[in-house]
Amino acid sequence: MTNDLSNQLWAANQDLAQACLEHPFVQGIGDGTLEQAKFAYYVGQDAFFLEAFARAYSIAAAKAPDWLGFTTFHNLASGVLEELRLHSSYASEWGVNLYAVEPASATRRYTDFLLATAWSKDVGLTAAAMSPCMRLYAFLGEKLACNGIPDHQYADWIRTYSSADFQPLTQQLESLVDNYAATNSVVHSTYRYAMFCERDFFQAAWMFS
């Protein structure tokens, strides 16, 4: 299992995974000290991102070479729709109008990259581009919940990404990487670029004031 491509890619990017975990934005979610305005901004940006993420899944599903790939990509798109429902409840709680979100440059850079990859590349490379988001959030949720779910305003975020429901989605996406992606420099660089996009996404939310 540890020799699977998905695990090789994750292992090769531990520096960026750790940088995201240690980022003050993520640490602020973890201990509940993050400014509410920064989290509200993040919720809006993340909803915009997730809509593009769901579209990329759907594009990949249409291009999948077999029925298993088709159904797995569609199942993952359904998971994103569930996540967006969570964002809708966040949005009402934090006073965010999800229909008036202007994507920041970091958000747009990430979504443009994912959609361009989904439209123009094969499903293996698309899965590799999308996998960092899922694996990273499962990692962050697990780390932030390692001493139990804290009792503060961001507990639901930690609960969502540390939950037993989120882990199988991560594994499904990584199975698509293992089934369809080739072990080459393009896959490695694509995965790493997505990890940089994740870090930049947190940084942009942290800098919001």
C-alpha cells in the first residue's frame, strides 16, 4: 500500500503539508482564536473553490475510460455537494452571501488550474491535481482533532474533516490516482503545484482584513 503512487506523492510533499498545518490560519482554527472575519472570508472563497472542484469531478467522470471510474468520480462530486451544504449553514451563521463572492487571485489561480487540467488532460492527471485537497484536509482534520474535538466556534470544521465520513472520500480519490495516473514528472509537478495552491489559499485568507 505504501508504494502506491498516491502515497508516494503525499510523502514527497510532507514539507508543504506541514507548512499548511503550522500556518497561523489553520492553527487559529485549531485553537479557536482565528478572527471571525478571516474565517467568514475563507468560507466564501472555499465555496467558490468547491463549486469548481465539483465541476472538475464531473468533467473527469465524463472522460473516465470505464464504469468504475465514472461512478467513483460522480460519487466524489456528490460528496462535494454535501460539503457545500455545510458551507451554506456556515454562510448564514457568519453572514456570508455565497452568491456575491468575488474570487481572490489565489482562489482563481487554483480553480483555473483544476478546470484547465480536467478539460485538457487525462483523468489520471486530473485525479492527481485534485487529490492534494482531499488528503490535506483529512490530514489537517486528524491533526487538529488528535486530542479530541475542541469546544469552540470552529469545532464543526474540525469535526467535518476528521470524521469517519470524510476519510473514505479521500481514499476513493486516491484510488483513482493509483488506477489511472502514470508515475512521471508531470504527475509529480501537478500534485505539488496543487499543494502550493492549498498553502496560498490559507495565506490569502490569513491576510484578509
